[in-house]
Amino acid sequence: MFAPTHHPWSWPGGSQGGPSGRFAPPTGIIDDRRGAVPRFYFDVSDGPDCFPDEEGFDLDNLDAAEHEATQTLLQLGREWLSRAQEVRMQVRDEQHRQVLALSVAIKVERLEHLPEPA
């Protein structure tokens, strides 16, 4: 894994990088199918706030982008769900078409039929 060097998101705790804060692959890797590794953009929202990814990341394929999006969303969920009920991520390809949509949410329901403590 490579340490990230930059990213436009401002992560809780002041860290930047990612998308998962732990992985930024090197550029210039050749893929026989397309000539270059595809670039993916990871946009994050937690309700009213949206954090678009203007730079993107080079990843081997959509499976790699899905893995990074999942890991990133799990990490963000741990930190952001204390103030938001849902955290969403949309992944766009090089043509800025949405190729993945992910969300993590927490729902709390109070059950009325539980007896009150004595």
C-alpha cells in the first residue's frame, strides 16, 4: 500500500488522503485493455454536506474502486454517523458517469412495549 499524498476532502480529525486515507496507487501503470489505469472519483455526502472529489484516483478497475469505496465508507461511517444518520458515496468514472452508489446508515428505534425500570 502507498501513503496518500493529497485529496480535497477534509476528513474528521484533520487527516487527508485516501479515498480511504490509506491507499493512493502510483500513476503510470499500463493496462493492456485501455492503455492506462482508469481514474475514479469518490464523492461523499452526509446529508446536507457534499464533498466532491475533483482529483480522483487511478485504480486498476471497477472492482478495485468498489473495494476502496467500501473501505472508505466504513471508516467514514465510524466517525460521521455520530452526527449524521447516513453517509453516502458516489463513484464516478473518467467520463464522470456514476458507476457505483454506496451508503451506510444507522437507525435507532425505541420500542414502546419495553417495561420501564422500577
